[in-house]
Amino acid sequence: MSSSRWLRKGRQVLILFPALGALMGRSALGQTDPRLVEVIRDAQEGESDSARLKVQRLLSATPPTDSLYPQIMYTQAMVASDASDMRRQLQRVAVEYSASSWADDALLRLVQLDYASGNLDGAARNLDRIRLDYPGSPLISQAAYWGARTYFDQKKPEMACRWISEGLTGSSGNIELQNQLRYLNQRCSQFAAGPAPESPRVDTQAAVTPGADSQQVIASAPIDTTRSASNSPPAPRVDSGAATKTTTAAARYRIQITAVRSQTTAQSLATKLKSQGFTPILVEEGGLYKVRVGDYATKADAVAAVPGVKAKLGGSPFVVAGS
């Protein structure tokens, strides 16, 4: 790729990211760990090298099973020296620590990176993941802004206007976001903004879009403190990916808690869930170990159980069909 094209991409990223703080609904200094607050503050005050050194030391001193680990990775993404490193860390949070409350934030950041680099297909895939995997996310309204821009640029105005309609409905407390959406909504007069579109489920691995943006991007963001893991001996059942294929039997539904690359980590978490009265299983798919609980005959029953599971475990549990 020519140097002039890299420069254009870098400028586009830098133009877009100053607006992110206004469009995100959570405080940029919402972290509860003072060390992470300090890292973000250093970056905001221009001490980027110091911020990256501090967060790297903290990451090296923290075991991957610690509940703080994905939070540190998210912070590391926010103070990254270039967009490629930011993307890599965000992808890890979204895939390996999908039960974290900030996994949806990581996906939205990836949407913004994809849009800034002109990867509209990648942005659309990650928007679908937010809608499908985190339907109750408080970031849906913010995602609507980027959904509108993405689909307008893809020449799909009906999709764009449906996102806008949903965003306007859910963003009444965010005046700036409302103004942004109303401005975009001027293009929707000839389209009926119907219900939000249904999209096919996006495979976690396939949805990760590699990127090569190299311009420096620094954006502050909140950090999750809800994910936990245990070092107890593993005991849960592990199903292979083949076991999840559709059969002639009626579909069953479960609630997915997380998906990680380490079987030991997944088994440890599942054992902890079992000690808390859940009936966890592990499903191996695409190199990931997915921890799920419950067994519901209908999707409505599973959806109704999600708030109770979230209240006990935190994170962003969601309903899946099959094993």
C-alpha cells in the first residue's frame, strides 16, 4: 500500500476518534482500579509512552485468569501506539473474554476502526455481533450511529434508517447523540424505518477482521470489573463442535457465559459455576471453549432467565440454540 494511502487512512482515523468520547455513553474514567485510571489519564495528558509502560507492567504481573486481565488488555488497546495494536487487543477482549461487560465496547471500537479504514464489510459484521450477541447492551444506541454511517456508505439506506430509528428510541438521555442521529435521519424521509433487521449469526472467528492501520490512535474508554475465573479442578462435560450440528430433534436453548481459547480456563470457570448451583457445559467450536448454562425448551424461557444469570455473574450472557 502506498505511503499516501496510509496517510489518508491515518488522518481519517484521527478525525473520527476525537468524537468517540461524546458518542460513548459511559465515562472515560469509569474504571474502578486506580492503576488503570492513572494509565488513561497519562495518555490523555500526552504521556503516552509512560501509559503504555505502566499497562504493560501490570499485564505482565497479572495472570490471564484474573478478573482484571481483560480490563488491562482493553486499557492497553486504548493507549496503543498504532491502530493495528489497538485492533489486536480489542479482538482478544471481544473473543477470549466475551463475558466481560466491556466486550460490546470492544466490538464497537472495532466497528469504528473498520469504518475509519474503509472496511465497511468488517464494520457491518461487528455491528451484527453487537446486535446478536449483546441485544441488551446499553451501547446499541451508539452502535446505531455507526450502523447508519456504515449502511449509508454501502448504499443500503433501508438498513441505515432502521438503525437510526432504533438509536433515536434508545438515546433520549444523550442529547449530542440524538442530534447526530437526527441529522442523519434527514436522509430517511423516503424510507420507512421498520423493525430492526434480523441478521444471521456471525461466527466469532470469522467476524474478527484483521487490519493493518498504522497511524497512532489514542482513545479513552471504561474498563470492566465483572469477569471472574476459578482455579478449581475441572469437572464439566465438554462437547465437540460436531455435537452442535442441527438434528431432527426440537431445538433447545442455553445461555452462553463466555468463550475462551484455554480449555483449562473454561473448565475452571465451569467448575465454579457448578459450585454456584448452575449446570454448565463446555462446547468446543472453532478453537474456542464456550461455557454455557441451563437447558430451556423455548427461546422465550431462556431469554427470561438471562437477567437472573446476569445479576449473579455479571458480564453479558446471551441465548444460543443447540448444545
